[in-house]
Amino acid sequence: MAYRNQQHFIDSLEKEGELLRIKTFVDPKLEMAEITDRMSKQPGGGKALLFENNGYDFPVLMNAYGSERRMCLALGVQHLDDVAKEIENLFKLLSAPKEGILDKLKMLPKLSQFASWMPTVKSGKGGCQEIIMREPDITKLPVITCWPKDGGPFVTLPVIHTKDPNTGIRNVGMYRMQVFEPTLTGMHWHKHKVSAKHFNEYKKLDKRMPVAVALGGDPVYAYSATAPLPENVDEYMLAGFLRKKKVELVKCITQPEIEVPSDADFIIEGYVEPNDELIWEGPFGDHTGYYSLPDWYPRFHITAITHKKNAVYPATIVGIPPQEDAWLGKATERIFLAPIKMTLIPEIVDMDMPVEGVFHNLVIAKIKKDYAGQGQKVMNAMWGAGQMMFNKILVLVDGEMNIQNYEELSKYVFKNMNPATDIYFSQGPMDVLDHSCSKLGFGGKMCIDGTLKHNEEIDESYKLIINNEKLKIDSLLKERFVEIKATNSSLLGKQIPCLIISVKKNRKGHIKELHEQICSAPEVAGVKMILYVEHTVDANDLPTALWRFCNNLDPKRDSHISKQPTSSLQHQTSNYTACIGFDGTRKTKEFDDFNRDWPNIIVADDATIMAVDTKWNDLGIGNFISSPSLKFKGQMYGEEAMVSESSHQSLKV
């Protein structure tokens, strides 16, 4: 389904009971984000919010993609899997043998339909250019400030258009933009991104780079800008396929080399100068749930701002999951399963990215396994596939289980896994936002092969110990090791031999030493894996513990395998049992020789929480919802975006 514009989408959300209008004044600085954070963490993602009273001329739309239902509405489908099925059918049609003239003629309607989805440039002005600001000033837009230690207000749903200066091929991406002055923002594109590559080409040519930013329009535009398409594949071709109608583009007014969607609500035109000094951009509360710390990024100079009449400013927040972006990620997971299967990994059956893994950190894949070593083949293929190169933890399974049933999945993985031989480590490119890497954008990865093993893959010396006694491991470990603040042994009762332990590190090599001591205890026999998390984290709050663990771990650097013999020396056997430990605690120079700055987690400040609490009853959006940030206050190290040494010292005592 093609929406005429963003207002058409808003009307549809309201008709479906998925939108709440807020007429009470809400400040774009921190208050909108706090209200949206409360709403987005409700079961099912809450509702979309339209802030109509904000001190600016334009309403603000937030949480529009923040549930499976709203994501389906945005893409015009009943189920997210519908898109994958359509793509798979298209691949099958295109790849099927064409033996006769009739077979070829059958292709013509589909090819004609395919051509109808290609973007087109129309002459004249578009709806997005109905009003042209006499003097461009981005501070006249209700650009939100999300979190208390953000460097300033950020444009958070910008659909950014650039072109390769050599080929003219367009790229449409999404990179945050910090507002510095009325005509100046940052342009936060990472080194791996296509727009950054375009910028490098302009620098070689010593040529000014035109850029245009679209806000609003058909909701499929923002999704397409985030989609992991192959380089040089036009995002508006994907948008046309999803909406079943071509995207109509118009030329920018001051940057005519760039075309933008005619139905967008706002267009911000400008350029990036290749010889400009970079600007110190950030911090910013990011989708990992941690602040991304300041760094140097290009300056974006604004030359024009245009908008449609009655424009609505779209925005989103990211932070501690779950948030609205989880559903954008879920759409990508479902939509791109078919292309991965049809072009790269034919044995893949299903894929899942748990919200605690914040996209790249944790990916689960189910495969059809036919031979020994097939798991490693899939591992290498996935780590070489586009943005999957940023994946940190990959879990592979086969069989018939539903991989979205995490308990059933875990039982299967641990049943089939030898911790000493079935976990594979590598190094490679990582997301620039991954703070756990010893080097920026480069770190460790691991693949847990939980598939049923063929004979060639089995180490006969490994012996599985099943301890059927109901042991009081929690109290035993806390009594024996004073540094252990909490333990979670609940998974053992579900036939998942894994412990989660909150520990307060106090010396170098502490986790490795502690892991060996724990594994030598007879009470722990049969446990295959122990996850160590920060002492401030409640080990029994499984979603939070896994989120913190995945963020703080470099698997290759932070793993330690402990092998214990299963028989006495007089029998002269090499049989063993094994337990692997992973250090998911915060890393410091003092205890870990870690030399990068470490970010704090993201929480709202007390003043904003109180302000929203006070006006909640006037908002008209239902029963009171307390701030999600309250749960995480005790997990912070100081109040700044970056953990300081003084705050670390205060938490040691």
C-alpha cells in the first residue's frame, strides 16, 4: 500500500486505534523522549504519539513504527513475513528455467510490474517544496533532545541523500544530525557507510558534496533508508517494491544534483565541504542503551529548508531496549531472510535478532544441516554478508524448534554443545558504536554451534555430566566468594546448564581466576557456561543481564575455558568436562588494561522524570506509567556520558 504522504499514514494509525494525540504542552527538550520511552516499553509497544503543542509551528510524531502492528501498517502488509514470501516467489520466478516462448511470455507482466516500481524524477516542484524558508533555520523545527547528556538536539529520523560523484548512483541512508547553529549540523556517517565512501570520493576530487535530507513522507522511506541493501542498489527501488508504486522525486532547489521524495514533509538541503575542519559531535544516547561518546565528524551546511503545508516533524528515540527501533530491526530480519537464503546461504531456514542483542550483538540462525562442518560454512558466509560483518555473537541451530521460543532454543543448543570445541572465535570489523572492543571498530566475534553433531564433529574425550540433584548453588557460591553479589541458577532447573553471576571485580585476572575456582567445585559439575556481569546488574533480571552482557563482551578477548578431568589419574584417561566463562563486566585500564573510554548507560534525569510525572494526568494518554529509567539509576557510574575514574573508584568501596 502506498501512502500519499505522512499525514495519510497518521490518519490510518488513528483509524486503527494506534495513535494518541497530546494537546498539553510538552517540551521537545527531554520531555518528549521521556514520555515516548515510557510508552514504547509498554507491552506490544504502546501507541504512536502526536505532540501537537510543543512551542513550534509543527507537531511531532513519535513511536510511529514502535509495534509489530504499526510496522505492518507502515509497510502495507498484514504480517512482516508477507514481504519475505513475496521476495522469495519473485526470486524463484526470475531464476526458473525458461524453456519455451510461453515461459518467457509469462515473465512479461512481472517485468512490467517490476519496472513500475522504479523511482522517477518529475519536473517542477513537489509538495515538499510548497513553502520555502526565506532564511533557512533548522532551529525553527522542533528537533528533540533525547537524553540529559546528549551534546544537543539531534535530528533522529533523517533520510539522507547523497550521490557517488563518479557514477551518479544515489544512496539513501540514515545518520543522526546534531544541530549546532541555524544552518549547521553534524553529519554522523560511520566509515563503513556508503555516504562516507561518497564523501571520500568528493575529497579526492576536491569538490563540494551536495546532500539533501528528507523528513516524513510515506513511512516506507525511513525504513528503506535503514535497510541493509547491497551497495549501489537504490533504496527507492526497495521503497517502490514495498509500496507497490514508484517513488516520485523532485530536484532540490539549491542542490539540483540531488532528488528527493515529492511527498516528504521537510527537505533540508545543503553541502559538506571536503576541506572543512571536522566538528566535535556528541555524546548521544544510542540504540545500544549506552551513550556513544563524542568524536570528529563532517559539518553539514544548510542552504535551504522547504516543507509542505501542515507538515509534521517525525522523530524517534533510541536507548535501553525495547524501543521503537527494535521493530525496524524486526522488519529487516523478516524481509531480508529470503534474499539471504536465495543468494548467499541456501541452508538457512529462519533467523532471529533478540531485542537484548540490539541488532548486531546477537543473531540466531536455524539451518538445514546435511554434513559435518556446515555450521562453520554458514558462520563464515554470514560474517561476510553486508552489515552482518558487524555481528558479535552468532548462534546456530538445526532441527524443528521455533527459534523465537528462547527456552526451547537454549535447551537444544546446550544439549548439542561441547563448550571446548563447538564455540568458534574470530576477529573482524565491528560496529563503531561497540564500546567493548579494545580498538575502535575492530574486535572479537564468536559462533556457538548448537546444531546436532555428525560423528566427525564429536570429541570422544568430552563427557557430559548430568547432575540431577537440586543444589543450592546460589547460596553456596555467595558464601564461598565474597565478590559474588548475585547468582541466577534458574536456568539449571530448565535443563539449560548455564549460570549468570553478578561479580565485583577488584584485581587483574579476577574473572579468569574466579571461573577456575567455581568450575573446580563439585556442585558446579555439569554447568557448561557461566556469564559474568557487573555487580550493579541483577543477575536474576534476565533481559537486563543479557543486554548488559552482550554490550560489554568482546568474545575472543573475554572468554576462558575451564577443563576438568572426569576420572582419577590412575586410570590414565584424557576424558574431560568443560565450562566456558565470559566476562561481560565493564572493562577498565586498572583491571583489564583497557585503554578506551567507557560510556555510561542512558537514563533520564530526575528533573525530567518529575516534570513528566507532574503533567501525566493532563496528557490524556491513559493510566500513569512510571519512568523506565528508575530501574537503571543504580547501574550508572556517575552522571556523565562517560564513566569517570572517580565514579569507578567510588563504586569500588
